[in-house]
Amino acid sequence: MNIRAISPVIATVIIVSVAIAIAVAVAFWMTGITGLFTRYEKLEVVSAYAIANSTHITGDVNSNSSKVWAIVVIIKNTGTSDATLDELFISGKPFSVYDNSSQVKASDLNSTVFNGLPANVVKVTGSGQGGNWIPGSDTYPVPAGSQVTLVIPIASGDGFISGQSVEVKLHTAAGNEYPKSVQLP
């Protein structure tokens, strides 16, 4: 019986080495899975301001002139997941309840800032897909890492006046809200 086996110390070292190797492999695997489940959207308002149209429009019920503003909101998606805008609120009300179509005429929006913006439509430009967005009726994607500019038309016929502070709140499909306050010139 002169057969020699591995000493208990060497056996312990081998078992501990195998355990450490398996633990490291599992840790890398779990890190990869965690990355999949921790994706998030995060919109940051880079800038927000309002511009008054230099022309006034007439023809409302009382024959008073009305004023038109464009609220410009520049947002950037700094999250790791794409965001989808699904609603826009102006001073706590959905954008769709404002009847800009009776107040804002295409001729009033043909300046450089207003860019021929149709009434009740938000013009979107930037590193996203661009185009028009009708809040409440459709959605607008904001890819991760992209920056977009929203141009939102509002008119005095909806109760807005110069000097008023207006809250613009963007709502996403994930249920997040991003508010920003803007003062009308």
C-alpha cells in the first residue's frame, strides 16, 4: 500500500481555484443580464422659450386681434432606452383641447421660426426622425442619445396672454412626465 494520493492542501487549492473561476464566470454573466433589465429613458429639457409672432390675426368672434406664440422646447434623451412621446400638456390641459385651428392661420406661421407649422400640430426637428407630431393622436419616438426640437403653436384665443407663465409637460409611453415652465413674451 505505497500508493500516494494528492495531499489535502493541494486538493483544497484546486477546489478553491475552480470555485473562484465559476464565481467569476457567473458574475460576468449576471452583469450582462442586469444590463438588459436596467435600461431606462431619461429626457432632459436642454432649452425652452417662447417666441411671439410679429403679425396678429383677426377674424375672431369679437373682431379683436389675437396673438400667436411658438413655444420651442429642445429635449435630449440621455437615457439608455428609446423614449416615446405620447401626450403634451400645456398648463395642465392636453394640447388637443386647445382649438388653435380657429386662431392660427397658415399665413401667420410662415416665418422662419414658425416654419409653416400647421395648427394643432407640433413640428419636430433634430437628430430624431423629424416631421410633425399630433399629441394625443399619435406617438413620437425619441431614440436614446438623440436631441429634438419641438415647436408648439398656441394662440391668445385659448386664454393665453403676454407675460403669462405656461407649463409645458411632455408625457411618455412609459408613464414619465417632464415639465418645463416658459414665460410668453
